[in-house]
Amino acid sequence: MDSDEFLLLHERYKSVHGFIHAKERQFNTDQAKLGAISFRWLIGNNLAPSCSDRPMSELISSSQLWPHHLLKTITRVEAVEPGDADACHFLPLQPGYTVLFEEEIHSKPTKTHSVGRSTRYLTNDYAMLHLETRSLSSIVAKALVPSNPINQASASSALPKCDGSFDTFVHALGRKAHRPAKTEGCLPNIKLVRSKLKHGKCKAARPSVNAARLITLSPMNNDTIASRLLTSDIPACNRSQETASTEHILRLHGIEPSVVWHVLDGVSKDLHGKAKMCCP
């Protein structure tokens, strides 16, 4: 799991170790053993210019989380089949091992699983929370990293010219900037095709998860990182540090930070306006 992903467990599981053993007792058979458990991402996005300095529990309680087709999988080492693998999302299993996904057994793990009409993710006694967008300024910082010199050059030129709309923001920064529109359930169906935005109607509403419910899955008596995080007063982010880091990156590219903050204020208002239109 990445540092922005949190496994939340029902109070009956005192630890991740206990959770895995409970599922093995439930689903192991004489023919096959449970070798992996897959989790659907439940996506949360903060569409404000800066990250939130509220405690994580407050931030999540006020959020709606949206099901995603991407899965993450935890796998027993002895069950792994040597060879090529998408190690970021799953490892292939040896014969005789199965994978559990949304309380159903499958013969092999996959990277994706269509949400479709399924609502099984609403009744699981566990959840994989993924805070995909920490802030709009974090998207800016990622777009200007040296690892992508082509995008970096175009972004540093186009970003100050944005008019504060989400469209110009995506045109300036590319696919990273488009990701919130793909995962946020209360936004229109906006697609990025060959660097052009195509606008559609509001998405068909998939049931979202009220994140306050998820906090009840990870109470204080669970010995997990998510439990400690959600029951502490530690801020979800150091906003002043993020601001300083973003402004340092902008200045390295010859961009006046105040211009970008003005742009991000406009983009945030535009996104929240679109969300209110789709989910009044």
C-alpha cells in the first residue's frame, strides 16, 4: 500500500494479521488456500487549492468516497508465482491458491474490476481508502517534476495563462489534473481525448460511501496505522510546508506563486460549482 492508502477494518479484527487469518479460516478449503485479498479503492479528493490541516478524522468525515475500478491486493509470499507481475497492484498466484474480492472467491487476481451496478463495497467489513488528490497545488507540483521534461516545459508555460477554469487547468497540466474528474462521482463526465476535453452529462450516480461510516470500521482498539491516524488530532497535512514547497517549485520555473494561487482558487470554485450542479 502507498502512503495515501489506508486499510480500515471492523472492530472484530484487532490487527491486519488477525484480519487475514480470519479470512483464511473462512475461505480456505481442502482444494485451495486463500493466497491473496483484493480491495477496491474508495477514492477521496480534496479539490481545494491547498491541503487540509484539519485532523484526518474530520477531513474524512466530511468527505464522500467513490468506488474505483482499480484494485490493490495483499498476497502471501509463499503463494506468489515467480515471473512477470504488476507488482504495484497484484502478484500472480501459484496453482492451489485463490484470491478473495468483495467476499467472493476468484481463481486469480486482477488489476481492475468494473464497478457496474455492484454495491458490495458498501457492505464489506473492511475498506481501502485512497486519498487520491491531496490538493490542487499537489497536482501542480507533480506536473512540474523533472522526471517528465516535456510536460514540465509545457506546464510551466501554460499554467500562468489559465483563466481559472478546470478546462484550462487540465490543458496546462495534462492527465494528472484530469484525474479528479475521473474519480469524483459528483462531477460531469469529462473525458480527455488526445489532449482535448469532451464534456458529457453528469455521471450516473454510483452509491458513495459516507466516510464517517468507515471510521467506525477502524476504532481505537485496532492495532493499525489507519486506526491511530483516525483517532488522533494530528493534522492531515502540514499546509504551510506544502505551500512553501509548491512556491519553491514555481519559482524554480520562473512562475510567480501569487498568479498560480489565483488560478487554483478559480479552478476550485469551478469544480465545486460543477459538483453542486450534478449533486444538488
